[in-house]
Amino acid sequence: MIYEIRTYDLKVRSQTEVLKRFAGAIDKRQALSPLVGFFHTDIGMLNQIVHIWSYDDANHRERVREEAAATDWWPPKVGEFIIKQTNEIFTPWPGAPKLSPGTHGPFYEMRNYHIQKGRMDQTRARWDGALAERTSRSPLLSIMECELESSHKLVHFWPYKSLDERWAVRSKAVADGIWPPKGGDSEEVISQENKILIPASFSPLQ
């Protein structure tokens, strides 16, 4: 199983129209392969949409994309609104929850960490020792990684019913000393970013 995360930076005030055009084609596209989630940013980089697709493997992804590109309805005609596109392929960590349809939010925190090349095994070992206690406080939607040119990218998703719940859970976990995972060194994590995502009306994750 692999996940493709596509992030589009949009022109200001174009988001409503972009979502409308995706909504008009999404059912036909999902007949080819499942959409995991489709979101827009609420906190963090604004005017951004994030869509996540699952595939069996790289060959499956290539076959589906070729089939979709041969249609006249995919991708939706939104090029006039896009400033930048980022496309990344992620592999879930062993034992990570599978991204499955359902109502978990409506607030999804997406945290992106760039890990120094050669340090991801170290990171995973530290996190494996802390995740059980952390996920007893609130569920982890999934955690995955991808290899970049000079680093590895770690992405983890946390759903919350409200931003107040997020603040309470995270504050208590920090106060109790169970999160973030202990150990590591100043060279392990290069950078960190988080954003709060809101699902589109047609997103399988709500």
C-alpha cells in the first residue's frame, strides 16, 4: 500500500470554484481507485487543498493515472487557479493505522517533519516507544514517510472533534511527559510544519 498526497496552492478566492469542479468529477475518478481524503487548509498555509489517494503499489498508480488521463474529465479543469503543485508518495510505517473512510474530525492536524538522511530508523524507534500512550489520549489517523533528495519526510495525521479538544489533549500529553517522544538529538529533525485541514463535502474522511 502506498499513498499519494497531492497539495495544490491556489490563487486567493479560487478555492470554492476549485472544490466545485473536483466535486463534479470525483465519483467517476473514484471508480478507478479510491480517494482517501480531500481537504482544504484552515490554519497554516491558506488557499491550499490536499488530496490523498491510495494504491496497491507504484505500478497500480501508473496504470490508474494513465487511464484517468485518457478521459476528458480528469483532471478537472482547474489549471487557471493553481499556483503550485506538490506530489509526494508515502509508505505507511509498519503497524500504522490504515486510512479508512469515516467521521473522525472535522479537524485534521497534518504534521510534516523533515528528518535528516539516515536518521529515520532512529526516529521510528523512538516513536514506537511513545505512540501507545499518546494514542490512548486521542487517535492517530496514520503515520507515513517518503524519501526526498536530501532527507526523509515524516507525515502524521491526528483527527479532533474541536480545536479545544486538540489543545487539551496535546497540553496534557506534554505536561505528563509522554509527548513528544523522548531522545533524539539536535541533528535528527531538520524542520517541522503543521496545518489544520477541513474535509471537503465529498471527502471520504469527514
